[in-house]
Amino acid sequence: MTTETHSTTEHGMSNAGYVRIAAILAAITALEVATYYIDLGALFLPSLLIMMVVKFIIVVSYFMHLKFDNKLFSWVFYAGLILALTVYAIFLATFHFFS
Amino acid sequence: MTADSHADSHGAAHTSTGLSNNKLGMWLFLGSECLLFGGLISTYMLYRGRVGEGPRPSQVFDIPFTSVSSFVLLMSSLTMVLAVSAAHKGDERNTSLWVAITALLGATFVGGQVYEFTAFYNEGMGFTTSLFSSSFYVLTGFHGVHVTVGIIMLMSTVGILKRSKVPGSKAETVEMIGLYWHFVDVVWIIIFTLIYLIPA
């Protein structure tokens, strides 16, 4: 087993794979910035939020290795994230942010 | 020597869970950080329209400049993951090199934030000018402090790697700092979209 294969199987991806992921992230960021200057109408907010979530998931899954690591780490992190989203959604709703 | 430093060659730690306690602790910490930044982001979202006599977000934000800063921080995540990859291969030279480049990119981001804050202040947006400005500076300032702490950890890592004074698994030490660094990047992904790109 070569060092590269060992690294790929145990710790996620090859270096070329990481560069490809970074290129995808850069492209999404460019699209996000483009939405600021192009009038997308009603699609503006949903498209930005979707791109933000996609970038978030890509970094957490590939760069932070959650996709390849033990599922307990995913549970621990996403539990904190979902708790935060729930608590602050209720907080914002209390102050009529969404209405 | 802790149980964690006895991880075998396949990465399995000799703990009750079979997982590294250091890594589990770091993920717990990052999960709790979601609550910290969630609170700051929510507070900003509530107050972003409360500008009082001060400038509005769209009057002060420089989107091209912040986009470049965001790109720099995003690329620092790539260099960090390359450092972790090199550490797992036992390549100390490249580990130190990528960690140092990550710190440099992080410092560039923080420098950009200092420049941005100075420009905002000169345009009449002080910390106490309005609820918008206070919540903005607290949120982005907290993030900047996190990046700065990350840079200090990265530079310390370069120093102790050179002196070969990293206890236990060097790869795991670099990976822990990497997790923290990527989290800081992930938080910025959210801040950049919600605070800068979506107008109040």
C-alpha cells in the first residue's frame, strides 16, 4: 500500500481531490458574489442560502473529514448545530423576525 | 503520557470509545461554538435595520474587498487540509510549510478586517453609533479574534514541530488545529452570506 493510498483511505482524499474541492468552493463563492450584482428577483435569497449551506456541508464533510470519520463526531457536531438553529429560530420568532 | 497518545498505526485510540478523546473533545467544543456564533448572528439579524443616525450596511460594506478576504480565508482551508495530509504521511517539512502558509493567509484576512474596521470608523460607523454597528462589530470582531487565536496556534505548531516537541501523535495535533481552523472558515461562510451579501 503506498503512502498516498494509505492517506486517501484513512484520512479522506488525495491532495488533488482537496484542490478540486477548493476549486468548487471558489466557484460557488464567485456565484454568490455574482448574485449581489445580478437581479435574480425572488430567487435571490433562496439561491444565496442554498449556496451557503452547500459550502458549509462541503467544508465540514471533506476538509473536516466528517464524511470519512466515525459517525459519533458527526452526531456531536450536528447536535450542537441543530440545537443552535432551533434555539435561535425560536429566539428570532419571539421577536417577530420572520413576520 | 495519556491514553490518546497510544493511538495505533491505524488511528484507533485505546479509549473506552475506541476514539481519540482529544478529537472528541474538539468536536464537542466546535458544537458548543455553534451556539456562541448562533447567538451573535441572531442578534445581528435582529438589529441590522436599527441604524439610527449612522450609516446603513449598504452604505459602508465594500463587497469586492470582502469577497477577496473571503476567498483568502477559503484558500487557507485548502492549505490547512494539505498540512494535515502531509502530517498523516509523516512529511514534517511540508507540514510546517503548509501550516506557515495557512497562518500567512489567516494574517492577510485579519489585516483586511482591521483595514475594513478602520474604513467603517472613518465613515462614521463607530462601535456605539447604532445597534447595527454594535452587533456588527461584536460578531465580526469575535470571528476575528478566533482567526487570530488560530494564527497563534498555527505559528506555535510550526515552532514546536521544528523542535520536535509535539507529544503523542504529531498528525493528530495538526488535525486538531485544522478542525478549529476549518470551523472558523465555516463560520465566515455564514457571516459573508448573511451579513454582507443579503441586504438589510
